[in-house]
Amino acid sequence: MTNNEVDRCGYMTKLGGVVKNWKTRWFVLSGSVLTYYKSKDDTSSPAGTIDLKNCKTVKVCMDNIGKAHTLEVSVPGRNYFLSCDDDDTMNEWLGAISRAVIRNTKGMNWDE
């Protein structure tokens, strides 16, 4: 799979890392990178990227963080909280991100 192939895209609401407020962003999952933009119409410059190569966990967030249908994606140095519109969308994103992480770990040498 090339990095140009899109595995999933759509809007989610992301909790800010420094300023703890929720902002709607357009997300594109391609390979092992989850990129987000300010909007679907403004994809020339990403607002940020989440490198899933070293992803520790991706799970449904059970903590009360102020939003329902929320995923927690943990990578070294940061936990991302991504809220979806409904359970179905959340589960679709959970599956897509999990598959991206698994695809990446299949090629890892665990003896390193």
C-alpha cells in the first residue's frame, strides 16, 4: 500500500493538546499516518499529523472527557482524543486505525 492511498477520511472533533478545547477537523488516514486539516476544503497544509507507527493504544475512551463517541489514540508523548458523531462512525474509525497499526506491526522485527 502506498501512502497516497486513503484508508478512511471524515470529520471528527479533536481535543486540543495545549488549549483544551474541541475543534472539528477533517481527518485522512493513509497508511500509518492520520493527518488532520482545518476543513475538507483546505487540505493544502495539514493542521497536524499523528504517526501511528509507534502507536501504543487505540481504544474507546471510557473516561468522562465531555464528549460521547470518543476514541483515545496514544502515541509517544501524547494522547489524542477524537470524538465522532455517533457510535457507528466511532467504531468504523476504531477499526480503520487499528488495522493501520496492525499492518505496521506485522513488518516489525520484535528482536530489535
